[in-house]
Amino acid sequence: MAISIKELLNEGTANIGALVTVQGWIRAFRSNRFLQINDGSCFGSLQAVVDFNDFPEEQLRLLTTAAAIRLEGKVVESMGSGQAIELMVSSIEVIGIAAADEVQKTVMQPKRHSLEFLREQAHFRFRTNTFGAVFRIRHSVAYAIHHYFHTNGFFYLNTPIITGSDAEGAGEMFRVTTLDAKNPPLTDDGKVNFGADFFGKSVNLTVSGQLEAELAALALGKVYTFGPTFRAENSNTSRHLAEFWMIEPEVAFNDLQANMDLTEDFLKFICRFVMEHCKDDLQFLNDREAQEQAQKPQHERHELSLIERIAFVIDNPFKRLTYTEAIEVLKNSAPYKKKKFQYDVSWGIDLQSEHERYLVEKEFKCPVILTDYPSEIKAFYMRSNDDGKTVAAMDVLFPGIGEIVGGSQREERLEVLQQKCAAFGIPEEELWWYLDTRKIGSVPHAGFGLGLERMIMFVTGMTNIRDVIPFPRTPLNASF
Ligand code: 4AD
Ligand code: MG
């Protein structure tokens, strides 16, 4: 049976003398004798030494970059620097050839490609060093998230992907229907009759599992969701996807303070986990970024390297302040006074990303938690504060990313929630099940949503969200 290259490299010199089989793809050639074999199990490649006198010409000709091969050989101490062991090859089986003219057409030709070009070849970009590193780290982050919640007594809850509700009230939903788009059934007043649709009502892909998670938290205490989320926002930015993954913990009896503490502890745990478990991949991305930065003018460069930025988040408390305080900070800022912000600043505005980035990157130079936003710009379910103007909301802002987490304490008081529904134009009949939980044994509770891809952007240093999800879905793009 074949051994993984990760195992072989991790075990170091322990296997010297052993006869092993490895299988993978040829990453590179050196001096016509040394093959670098990568099987995806880890960042590193295994050096295999082929004595060209031992193999027939026809077989050697097939050993080209990107070909899939199975090798048998003896593990020996490496003569060269850079690796502890190498494989003295005694048998070669070419499993999948890689014809040079085919390789030429793809991102697998051995040279540096732009990330944009790699995006057009999502089927091959996995085989590059960069995307191998990104997707191994993405796996580790997902694993760390489940680990964190499991060890802290949370239950993993699967909330529906098809739903009739618009939890965020932003109306950015993808409709799910089996009706004939060309000839839909109509009601008497000429509207599309969704009563005749598959579910007997109008449904959409979920924008958040929160409302359902609240129901479960009010019985199981601590739950979290981790699933795909869909938003038909037509914003073609480097931080938005139409299909992304969100993690939404929800905790009974937590207030906003406890919610902030949980968020901070959780985000720091993910950062520590990546630092401890993804060393090689992280080092590669760190160095890759450093090379890229060196090409940029001084004022556009990061002050800290990727690894330093992650360490900084782990080691420093997040800055916490209210939305109202943040507006004051922005109004006293140099860019505001010099009219450098594109969007105006006044109490009540939805902060733009230029404002968020100023607070995080220039003013406080650390992650920031903003709380107590104006009720008009936040969702209906957030708990009203005593001032009658703000709600117990919190957004976590990260350097280089902007908003990474959005959350709140929830409105647990039935009458206040009913007033909010009325004010937001949400018919109570649609949310009868949600309102019901405020009638029997209602308790204060709180939660938040972390955008998985934005977290991966932070820990990999990738600057476009399309490069941290295997198959990005964005306006006008659903290839692969
Ligand atoms: O702030 P949002 O909209 O919050 C909610 O959906 C709440 N129901 C969460 C909760 O309290 N349980 O979204 C949460 C996070 C954002 O902070 C952002 O990281 C990410 O989800 N996000 C997106 N990520 C990629 N593409 C998009 N279009 C995103 N929209 C939100
Ligand atoms: Mg938000």
C-alpha cells in the first residue's frame, strides 16, 4: 500500500532503508535525475532519485511535469540540503501522462500565473502551491471550528437551506421554484401563484440559519450552525460571494458582553490553531505575500507580515467601542477633515468599508468590535436598547478585511419584538413560530455569524474572496 508523502516527510529518518510506494504528481524536475513528487497531503514534495540507466527510454520520456506516477523505492538519507530523506526509485509506473502541448494550455506550465488566470482554471488551480496551501488551511479552519464548539459544549445544528423566511430582511434572496418560468400559474389578480408551487408557498435559499438556531438554543442552550448561505447582492467586490459559508453560534442566557467575549475567544482560537497546525502552508503564503509586497510602493505595503498579523490578533485584546463613539472618531479624523472619504459621516449612516478600514487600520491598528448601532440600519431581531435609538448589535472589523463577524443580543421581549415586526413591515403570521418562543420560557440570548471565507482571507493573506473558496459563485459567474 502506498504511504502518503506527509507521513514520510513527518517521520523523517525513521524509514531509512524501508521499501515504500508513493503516488502523486510530478511537480518539478532537477538535473534530469531528481523528481519532486507531490500528492497533496502536505505542502512539501518528496525528492525521488531516478537513475536514468535503470529505465527504458520510452518510460523516461513520460516523466514530465504534471504526470501522475506511482513509484517504488528505498528511503535513503538525502545527500542534498533541504530535505532529510529521498527515495531511490526502483520501479516507476506512469498512471496518467501529461502531454507537453496539453500542459502548455493550462496553469500547470511551470511559471508564475496571475490569480485571475488561475480563477479561469478552477479545475487545475488546486495543483498549484498557492491553492494547495489555501485549501489545506481552509480544511483546518473548518476542523478547528467544530473542535472549538464541541469542546465548549455546543451542539452542531443543521438549519434548512430552503426556507420561506428572510432572516436579515434585506430582500437579497434566490427564489427556489419548480414553476415554469415562461408560463407560471396566476392568481385572480394576475400575480404568480406560488400556492401552486412545489412547497405551496414562495421559498428561497437561506440567507442565514439564525432564526432557526435561536429556536434550538432556547432548548439545547448552546448551538451552532455551519453551512452554505446565499445572497443575491449584486455587489461585485473582492469580499462578497453569492454563495458563502457561515458559522452561527447562538447561546441562551448570553448578553452582548458575553457574546463579544465568545467571539473574541473563538476568533483567537482559530488563529492559534492555524499557527500550530498549518506551519508549512502558512510559511509559504507568508513568503509569497512578502515577495508581492516588495513590488509595491512603500505606502501600500503591510506593516506586518502575514504570520505577524495572525500573531497580533492572538496576542492583543480587540478594541471595543460603540457606533456612536466610532462616528465621533471618524469625524475627528484627518481624512474626514480633508474630505478624503468618498462617503459622508453622520450619526445614522451605515458605515462604509472605507470608514471601517480607517478605524481598524489607521486609528486603532487592531481588531475592533463596534456595538450599539442605530436600530434602523440593523435587522429586526436585535434587542432594543433603553435609549430607544440603538440596538445591542456588534460587528467585528478585521484589518484588511473589514467586517468579519456580525451579531447581536436578540430581542427576547414579545411586545417589543411585535413592535419591531410592525416597524419593519414583517407580517407576524410569517414568523408565528419565532414569536411563539417569546411567549413560553423566553430568555435573553445572543449569537453571531462568522463569514468563513473572510476568516480564510485573513489567515491566508489572500486579498480576493474568490481565491479562498474552491468554486466561487459571483454575479454572472457559476462556472465549474
Ligand atoms: O452580518 P451578517 O449579515 O449577519 C447575519 O447573517 C446574522 N444572521 C448572523 C448572526 O447573528 N447569527 O453576516 C455575517 C457574516 C458577515 O460578517 C460576513 O463575514 C459574512 O457573514 N458575509 C459574507 N461573506 C461573503 N459574502 C457575502 N455576500 C457575505 N455576506 C455576509
Ligand atoms: Mg453584517
